Amino acid sequence: MDVYLAAGPPLEDPARPVGHRELEVTAADGRDVTVSCWYPASSTEGEPARYPVVPGVGLTAGAVEGAPAAPGPFPTVVFSHGRTGTRRSYVMLLEALAARGTVVLAPDHVGDRLEDWLGGTQVDDLTNGRRRVADVAAVLGAVPGVEATGDRVVVAGHSYGGWTALAAAAQDPVSVMGVVGLQPLVRGLSAERLGRVRAPVLLVGAAEDTTTPPAEDSRVGFEGLVGSAARHVEVAGTGHQACSDVGLYAELARAHADVLPPGLADLLDGMAGQVTGRPGGRWRPVVADQLDLLAAFVAAVGAGQDPPRPADHADRTLLERPG
């Protein structure tokens, strides 16, 4: 029997109920793409959404499975997961974003999920990049048919998902109205490709990130976005997993080691250090700060406004270029 662990308190007191459902879209190359959808709901009645994490173990958080959607339209985000992640690797961030009044559509990138890398079915980088952009294009094409969505769509992503968001915006400058990369991978995107991006862009680098260091990725991306109104925020005291559920996984693993595979708790504890850049750091404030940056950008783009300048904090360094 599968075990589902309660995630505990949300990142913030939710302003709206959140619903969750799973969708299927078809990419241009014929592949089926599974998409998790979080959205503002009109009711809290129903069973909690269940999110599998590893075989036999998953989590529940605040969303209600299949809850009726609140009347829209709402700002809409297509969110791309990082390498070895899944569409469910950012539950705390994406539920909280939906609670602020956003529809979120998060596709699985088959060939670059955790199960692919564990099972040896991962694809090469060239295939992965092509498929990822095709996955996002399929979701963008499906947005008008999803209840409560708006017509101003932001494409966002973490790590390789940030690469995907930028590549999708370069390919489809009409449908993509804004781009957010959280601890984004940018290496591999040519100057010509970055130069085709026309939508406003927010890149959020993590000062303690050793996987996609800002000096090699997010700052390089900022410099290459010559055709876009771009901002780069580098946040001190954060690491590569600043926006993901890794900190939550480690917290649950410590509390429920008896139901997890042997050795998993120790592995997750090591990964949790990538949230703050140091072992034992508090993960909720870090993910909540990523939420603030993402949500403010999305709300402005959804309203047809210029994205706001991120608030000044002692732990942030800001670069910006008008469009």
C-alpha cells in the first residue's frame, strides 16, 4: 500500500483554495505529454491531491483533487522542471503560486525525469532539448482549452527548465509573453537564440549554486538577452535547489525514515544543503522568496503591465536592462 505523507504548512497563508488535475496533450512529434495543472479553486471540499515521489511513497499538500475552478481568467504559467526532476518536484512553490491567483501547467519531460535516469532511459542532450521545447509548445497550444486560463502566458522553469523556457520563447515569440528562469541553465543557448527572445525576462541566480553558477549561466543569459527587457537577481544564501521540494523531502525523510527505502534519508539530507547552499538551512523562507519573485513577475505580465523591479534586499544583487 502506498504511503502519502503530509507536507505540513504551506509557504504562506493561502489567499485562495487550490485545485489540481492531470491533463494530457500531444506534442507535434506524436508523443503524449502528461501535465499537472494547479489552479485557483472555488471550493475546498474534496480529497487532497496525491503526489507520488518515490515508489510507494508520496505526499499531500494543500490542493484538492478535481476541485471546481474559480471564475477566471487568471495569469497562466507553463513551468518546466529541471534535469532528473518531474512535474511534481515543485509542489510547494506551484501550489502557492496558484493560491495567489495563477493557473500553472507543468509538463513531464519524458527522457529527462528521475525515473529515466534511474532506469537508464534518459535521452541525449540534443534529443532532450528538442523534446523539451516541443513539450512546452504542445502545452502552449492547449492553454486556450484549459479552464480559467488567461491569454498572456509566462513560461518559467528551474535549471534545465530555465533553458527550456528561454528556448521556447525564442521559438515562439508570439505566444510567450514573459520568461522566468530560476537557477537557470543557460550554457548551450547560442547568442543568436537568446537574441531572438522578445518577451520580458527575469533570471534568478543563486549565489551558492555550484550546478548552474550565476557567472556561468544566469548572468551570461542576462548579457545575451539583447532584444528583451531583462532583469537578473542574484540571491545570497541560496543554492541550486532554492525553488524545489528537495528541502521538504529531507524534512519528511527525517521524520518518517521507517517508511522510506534504506539510505534515502541520508541522500536527501545531502541534497537539502543545495537549497541554502549549506547543510541544515531552513528551506521554507528560501522557497517563499523565490515565490515572491516569480509571482510578482507573473501577475504583472498577466495584467499587461511591465514587470516590477524586484524589491531591494541586502541579500540581492540586481542587474537590469530596459527593452
